[in-house]
Amino acid sequence: MKSIKLLLVIAAVVVSSSVFAQDLKFGHVNIQELVAALPAKLEADKKLQDEAQKLEQNLKVMNEELDSKYTDYMEKRDSLPELIRATKEKEIQEISQRLQNFQMLAQQNLQQQEQQLLQPIIQKVQKAIDEVGSENGFIYIFDVSSRVVIYHSEKSTDVAELVKAKLATPAL
């Protein structure tokens, strides 16, 4: 009698778990491709390129100043008194140091601007993914661009078009 009850319990668990497993919905999306195609991302890229060009122009001017001072120094160094030569060498080193500092700060500045421009875009995409997942009953939606997902089957739904539709609605 106990064994029949045990078999019935096991059978009920197996049947209920297989029914439950059939209700699970998994989706996937390539967030990098999705974000790259957004007009807001293209605008952000344009702003970053414009800023990078401005910084590069300043860097070019600073490089020209350094080259000019160095060329002038090299032409005259043998005829310069020791004190003036040492002063010019120090001046060239200071310009070179300013140039390196400018490059470092410019890179940091561009990275900060990129982060500031992309953060609202990423948040908007995340909100759209959350809504698609909730509205369509997905248990998980994986980002296949992160390379963390090692495998996804054909049963996993590509939700990119659903997310794009959400992003196109003015409510987001």
C-alpha cells in the first residue's frame, strides 16, 4: 500500500513538473545590435566624434608647438650657453608633459561623455526588454551579445522585434 502511494506521488510530481516545464518561455536578444541601430545611439556617436575631433585639433596644435620648439632647440643647441640650453630643454619637457596630460584627460573626458550619452539609451532598452518579458510571459530573456549564454535552442524566442516595437512607442 505504501509503495502504491509513493508511486502515485512520484507520478504526480513527474507529470506536474513536465507540465510546468512546458509553460516556461525563454527569449534572447542581441542588445549590442539593437542599441547600435537606434537613432539615439547614432546621435550619441556623432556627438562623440565631434568632441573627439575638437580634442584632436587641440592635440595637433600642441604637437606642432612641441615640434617647433624641439626643431628650434636642435638647430641652436650647440651654440647656446649651458643655462639657456638647460632652460629650453626644461621647457620642451614641460610641453611634452602637458601634451601627455592633455591626451590622458581627453581620453577620460570622452569616456565620461560616452557613458553619459549611452546610459539613458541603455536604460530605455532595458525598460523595453522588461516590458516585453512581462507582457509576453518570458521567464528569462538572455543577451546573446554578452557571450555569457553558451547555448540557446530554437525554442528560445528572439525578442528583438518585440523590443524594437516597444522602443518605437512614444511612451518610453
